[in-house]
Amino acid sequence: MSLVAQILDGNRVRDQIKGECRPRAEAFFRHAGRQPGLAVVLVGENPASQVYVRNKTKTAGETGIYSETITPDPTVTTEELLHLVHSLNAREEIDGILVQLPLPPHIDSQKILLAVLPEKDVDGFHPYNMGLLATSRPGLRPCTPAGVIEMLRRNEIPMSGKSAVVIGRSTIVGKPMALLLLEENATVTVCHSKTPNLPQVCRGADILVAAIGRPSMVTADFIRPGAVVIDVGINSITERAEAERIFGPDNLASFEKRGSQLVGDVNPRDMARLASAYTPVPGGVGPLTIAMLMRNTIEAAERRTGLC
């Protein structure tokens, strides 16, 4: 049976969240006499990180958040960067601190991330905030998995009582994704590279979340017809043969024009053919991450000043 799949539009949900952020930021300004403040620390010249940070700065302006981007010299040491983070921790007008990853290999990333005060950890990665999530207490949630929950809620896709499978166990997406789905009363299975019979396990999912960072790894034999598929992955394909394998020989116009093409962790043709609803790549989960960062920043500001 052929299904007409619902495409879950991340841009639409992003705009809804941004629209909700603006009045909250304005209310905060009336209460505190200043805008919510976000500091982004960008070390090095990773092009993807630079684009991402520019988008964060732009979105902050659109939602009424004060933001500043701090770009230390690429040769900065761990100790020097720790000093910078501590100085941001001490600044009252900064409510959120985001250290853009990846950091250069000579820097101890874990030390830097642990140095951010939990109440300013708008990425939601600090062990304190992860502990709040694991024990179902209010706190700052990791942006990407929190965005997935918003996507499902706002498209009225039920989670309670459903079987959810998360492929990937990273602390950035996989683990918090599983915990957030548990909060929604889904029955959750977490899979990874050591999971036996992976396609079979995935075929049992009503909601399948792929967050593994391997282009088009999830194919038709992973997807139960009618499942909801959330593709968190974003990978750049630069080999023509691989693009042809994934998209088919008649769908290479975008690849031919750019010499590369974005693809998620799920085969797009199989996903569109089998899923009842799915997130496209690009335009699915990606736009939600920055929107949720803005919401976290406003929430951090409200908490720090007693507004919530």
C-alpha cells in the first residue's frame, strides 16, 4: 500500500517558536530593564561553525535577545579559555553561554564545557542539566532533541504509549532524545553500533529517530510502513556514485549544480515511500536547534531574575 507521507516542516515550527520568543523577551526587558543576553564563543575557522554562529546571531536579533560573539585566537590555551568562560559566568547581563563545538584538538573540551555555570548552559549539555532531565526535573534541555519533541507536538503526532526507537547514544542527541521521549510516555529503545539485528529492532518503531551521522544508513528494511521517521543527521555527499545510489540517477540536478548534496541518516526515497510522516533534510530538524537555543536563553534569563 502506498502512503502519502506528511512532510514535517521544520521551518514552520521554527517560526512558531521564534514568534513565541519575542513577546517573552519583551516581557523580560520590561521586568529587568535589559534584553536576555547570549554569549557565543567561537574558536578556530571551521566554516560550518562560522555559518552556524552567524545564524545564531541573526536569530537572536530577530527574537529580542542581545548577543555577542567572542572569537579568541585559534592558539588559545585551555587555561586561557577557562578564564574567558569564568569571566562570562561572572557577567550579570549574560544569561546564556554557548561554546561552539568542535574546539581545536589542543583544547580540553570537557574542561571548558564543565566550566560553564549550569544556569547559563543554554546548550543543556552540563552534567547538572542532564541530571535534571534524567530525573524529570525542570531545567535547560539540549536544543536538538527538545526541538524534535516540539516538532512532534505541534504536528499532533502522539507519543504516549507509542514504541520509539532512537538510533544513536550521543550525549548531544541520542541519550537526551530517549529521556525526552520517556517523559512523553513513549516506550523507548536506544540502539547503537553494537545492537544485534538493528533493522529488525527499528522495524518495531512507531517513531524512529536516526541520529548516527552516517549518510543514508537507515534504509527500507529499518522502517515499518506507517512509522514516523525523524532524521536528525546532516551529511554532505561529494561523490557522484554515492549521490546516485542515494537519490537515484534521475534526481541529481542539485548535486550536478553544486558538486555536493546534503543527506540525512535515512535514505530519503525509502523514508518518503514508507513513512506516514517524516522530517526532510535539509529543512526538518535543523532549523529547530537554533530556535530552541533562543528559547533556552530566554528561559535562563527568566530563571536567573525570578520571572519563572
